[in-house]
Amino acid sequence: MQINGIESGIGMSKAFPDMNKVSNSPTADGAGKFFSELVSKVNDIQVHSDKSIQGLASGENKNLHEVMIEVEKASISFQFMTQVRNKAIEAYQQVMQMQV
């Protein structure tokens, strides 16, 4: 009877990838991409909010409640981004304090 390893299972990937294929910091690239996308999305929401405010001031948009909703979306998304950043910094500091 032959016993096969986990990596030979049907539809299963290797439990531990080959060490020569792993980059030096795979999670750093993923985290950097995540944060850049998050900042980009928050910036887009901020820009849309600013356009809504300018539209209200110029008289193009007469719905104050829609503008206020856009402003609150921008505020909440910025607060969320700030909290994600704070948690990431806190996690980094905890990792740096670990003793090897």
C-alpha cells in the first residue's frame, strides 16, 4: 500500500510550497497592494464628495440630503482607513517586540 503526501491529493495544493519559489516578503507585497487600493478608493470617495459639495454651492445640485450622505460616506471611509492603518502599525509593533 502506497501512502501519498498531501501535495498529491486531487484538487489540493501543497501544504508547504517549495522554499525556492517563495519570495522574501510575499505578505509585504500583498499588504502594500491592499493599502494602495484602500487609499485610492478613499481618495475617489473624497473627490466625489467634493464634487457634490461644489455642485450644491453652484446650484447644480439642489438635494442637500444627497450631498450630506456623500460627505458622511467620505468621512466614514477615511475613519475606516485610519483605523486599518492604526491596527497595521500596532500589529507591526507587536511583531517587532517579539523575542526570537
